Amino acid sequence: MSQGDSNSAVDSSSPLIPEPTVGKARFADYLELTKPKLSLMSIITALLGYFAASPVKNVPVFLGLTIGTTFAAAGAAVLNQWLERDADKKMKRTQDRPIPRGVISPLPALFLGIVLTIVGVAVLFIWTNSMTAWLGLATVIIYVVIYTPLKKVSPLATEIGALPGAIPPLMGWTAATGSISTLGWVLFGILLFWQMPHFMAISWMYREDYQRGGFRMLVSTQNGAVKISYSAIFYTILLIAVTLVPILLSITGHLYSAGATILSAFIGWRAWQFFKAVDMDGPARKLFFASIIHLPLLFAVLVVDRWLF
């Protein structure tokens, strides 16, 4: 349920792909509607939040969190593709999705998205707790109802879209503890600020495609290159600051302190290269891959630190 979709090469004036022909969809096409890679990130971060809370062993809660987050994330992804089906036809990176390609029609996609969302939130209510379920529902609503349409209206959609991407670790934490402590909010902050340099790199790499799709991205505004470079470095500084909070409060051990310091220096270096670059293409790709490496390693170090020390 986090942000990041789109790329270049199809003229926006080209005719739209014909409406789908019923009966051609395979299971793989419906699976693609759920954006498995993006949904997997929500699932993993929710589980990392759960394990970081050092929970008492409770198999039903663990299964409820896993299954409920899976269905809710999948439902949000399907509804996102349903809403953006026309824009997806205009962009190279998304024109091969099931709805633009014509193998799944919009109505079944809408129905699937609603059912998956309802099942996911219901499972969270029944097997975890009400706080976790409400957080799951809020994630879907912000992502689908606010973030997705706002992408066509304002560059602020990027910041709004970071919220649903940051909630899953909170869901894991509340599933394990029934409340939110300081470290739970730290996990939320890490995900919130991490998404910004990550997505600024993506927005530069696929800037032409976003423009074809009609999305109002920061990179498409006047002096967009300067703005996204400043945004990337600003949010990276906030990311590093939040990452170091557990060290300053002495709520983590030496393993996290060492890992967080090294990883913060790594992502900070890549963000600085992106910030000062004249030709931003190479540094954007490096920042993107650095963010992909940074997050799972940081969370892994935190979980190991919490369980072993």
C-alpha cells in the first residue's frame, strides 16, 4: 500500500486500448492486479513491526496479521489500478497491466478490490484487535480515496501517499501489543520519511511517463529537478534523524546503533550525490537502489537487536 508506479514512450494522444474481451483472463492476470511486489512490502513491514515489538507467541494473531494485511493490501492495489486504468493505458510501464491490456474488465476488478479489502479488514478485526483493523482500513482509504485521485491534482500527493505506506509497521506493532509505544512511532517515521527519497528517485527516472499519464508530480513543476533534489535530501535528513532516535533514547542495543549509523551514512551519501548532481539520471538510479538496500537491512538489524540483546 505504499507509493510508486509508472514509465515512458507512449504518446498521450494515441487511441486508448479497446475494452476487454471477457473470458481471456488467467489467474496470473488477477494476481497481477494485486501488485504482488508492492503488496509484499506492506506485508513484510507489518510483520517486521510485529517482531520488533517482541510479541508473546500467539499463532492466531500472527496469522490474522499476515492474512489480513495480505488481503487488505491486495484489495487496495486492485482498487488503485481500477481508478487509474485510463492513465495506465498511456504509460509504457503500466500499459501492459490486465485492465489496459484488455484481459480484465473494470467491473470485475472493482468487485475483486472491494471483496479483498472487506475480507482483509474483517480478518484483522477477528484475529488481531480493533486498533490494528482500523489502521488497516485507514491505510486503504488514504491510499485509494485520497492519494490515488490526488495524484492528478497536486504534487502533495507524494507526501499523502507516504502515509499508507508507513502504517503497516504500526499495524504489526499494535497486533503484538494492543497499543503504540515510542518505538512503534519510530517505525512509522522511518517508513514515512524513507519513501520520500525513494520516490523522488523514481519520479525522476520515470518523469516523462508520469507526465503522459497526467499526474501532477513535483518533478513536472517549474524547476522540478531542483525541487526534487532538495526534497530528497531534506527527507533523507529527517529519515536519519528518526532512525537515530532509538539510540538517543537508549531503547535499542549496540547492534542497532552500529547498523543504523552505517546505513544512515550510506543512504545519506546517495541522497547527497543526487542533490548535487548536474546529470541526475545515474544518481537517481543509485539512490533508488540504495533505498531498496537500506530499508530491509535497517529493519532486520532492529528485529535482531530486539530479540537477541
